[in-house]
Amino acid sequence: MPISISELSEAVRQRAKEEGFDVVRLAKAVAPPHATERLSEFLEAGRHGEMEWLAKNAEKRADPSVLWPEAKSIIVLGVNYGPDHDPRDDLGDKTRGAISVYARGDDYHDVIKKKLKSFAGHLCATYGGDAKVFVDTAPVLEKAIAEQSGMGWQGKHTNLVSRDYGSWLFLGSVFTTLELEADEPHLTHCGQCRACLDACPTEAFLSPFRMDARRCVSYLTIENKGPIPAEFRIAIGNRIYGCDDCLSACPWNKFAQTSQEAQFAACAITQQPKLADLARLDDAEFRTLFRASPIKRIGRDRFIRNVLIAIGNSGDQTLAAEAERLLTDASPLVRGMAVWALSRLRSNFESLRARHRPSETDPAVLEEWDRV
């Protein structure tokens, strides 16, 4: 006797839970409401900055039926990565770096993709049809689809908010040719609250639900490949990889739970690491230390750039020696940020300028010497 759509949908939910997903919701493989116009407005204004992958295949990104016309349903899956404390508490000790919660454990792409592949393999083997899995690996509007599935709603900070898990859900999706029962979309429950907007250290929000990524600390420290614009450096503080301020500020986090996924637990090097230790990393050491972490993707030079900004903001004179040593680093990006850090820490900066600037040849680094 053929299985009904209702029975199949329930079986899908049960199996996803067995695979370790905390939340399972179902949606039709159609464009979420207003997705095309919102994405177009964001891209046309250039607010995506250097994230060209957002503009590439924008039509497919906005509409799942364009990405894969054969798909009928989308299984939206969430894994809780909730921290055991408010990440903003890590901003107090300026001699240590603050790393975004999502990057404190193993790379979520690897962890979740493994779960997705296992789940999709079982789905196809048991019920037929075809499936494709995605976790930040294709032009998919994960948050908009998750909202359409009823997993939560996109808050004024543009991130997903869940009644049960607050701001802390990793998202993955399985597109399938199977017909499943779609869940009801979630209503927005932000009300008049603007805690997330007011929490942003660089004022990246133009208005509720509208963000300029080029001003976001996560963009500046991760996606941005060059020197971080001078206007944002002080506001970045000791955030050396990403930022959780807008997420942490959300009142719905009172319902959040600490993640039970061992692979997302913070490791020693990502729990408020000493800036002095990080500043000494060479390329090989960086790769070894962060081999299982999403941090590895920005590379050593951009990471040390971030560390130097934190050193410049530390107010700790003992860290000036680390910045001075990096004035002769092989990377112009690192040398330029070392100049800025020293200008904030050294009272004898002019003597340093006299010794080091004449030997500098890179235009970007010379610009830093002239700026400070």
C-alpha cells in the first residue's frame, strides 16, 4: 500500500531527528515571498561589498525552482549551536581575542553536510526520488526559506530567530523531488524591539531588516580581503573573527539552549585566546591550529590583520612589541595593520616611523604610515 504524503512527511521528520537535527520543517520548492525584490535591492545598492558570490546566479538564489526545477519540496534542518554564556562577556579582556560562537568549534559546513548526506541517502533509498543537499554551498536563501518553512522568522538584524533556540541555529536544507506537506510560515515577533539594531558596534543597520554588510564586523573581519577601513577599526575592539552582538542582544535568547553537539564545543584556542600568542603564528602554525575550523578559510594574513587591530585597541603597552615585530612581516596587509596598532600604543611612534617607513615600498603600507 503506497505511503501517503502525510505519513511520508512524518517519517521524514522522525528520520531527521534521528540524524541529530534539532529542528525539522518542510516547505514547497518555490520562491519565498519578496525574496527576489529584497535580494535585488541589496545587490543593486552594492551592500554586499566583495561578496560577489551573492550576486552570481542571483536568479537561482532567489527562486529554488530556478536552481533545480525538478524539486518539489525543501526539508529545512536546523542544528543548535547555542553558547554556554553571553558572547559579549568575552569583550571585556582586551588582551584576548573574541571569536564568533559559530567558529569556536569544528567547521559547521563539514559537520552538517555529513549529517545531510546521511539523511538524504536514507531518504532516497527508502522512499525513492532524488535529493540535493545544501549548507552554504550553492545559491540558496537559507534564512528566507527557513522563515517560509516556519522554523523561525528573520529578525530586524536579518538573521533567523527561533522561539526555541533564539539566534543560534545552523541551517541546512535538502531539496527533494518528493511531495511533502509544507508547514505554515512563521509570523514575525520582533514588535517594537530594536535591541539588535542598537547593539551593532559599527552601525551596520540602515533600518530594521536592512543591513549594509560593508559596515558589519563579520564582513570586515572575514569577507573583506584588504585593509579594514580606518573608520571601523576602533569599533571592532577585540573581535578577531566575526561578531555576535546583534544576535546576543535578542530577547528571544532567553529561550536559547546550550548546544549538545560536541563538535560545536569551543576548543582551547578559540576561547578568548591571548593576542600575544596569536600574533606569533606563521602560516604553517595557523593552518595546523585551525585545520578543522572555519577560521582557516580567511588565511593567516587576514587573521593576523584582525589580531593587530585588536592589539591596537587593547591599550596594553606590552603588546606593542608584537606589533613592532610584524612591521617586517612578509605580508603587506600585516605590515599595514602593524603600523596602525603601533600608532595606538607607542609614545615614540615618530622614531619608529623614521626607522621603518624609508624601507617600505608597498603603496598600501606607505598609506598607513602617512595616515597615522
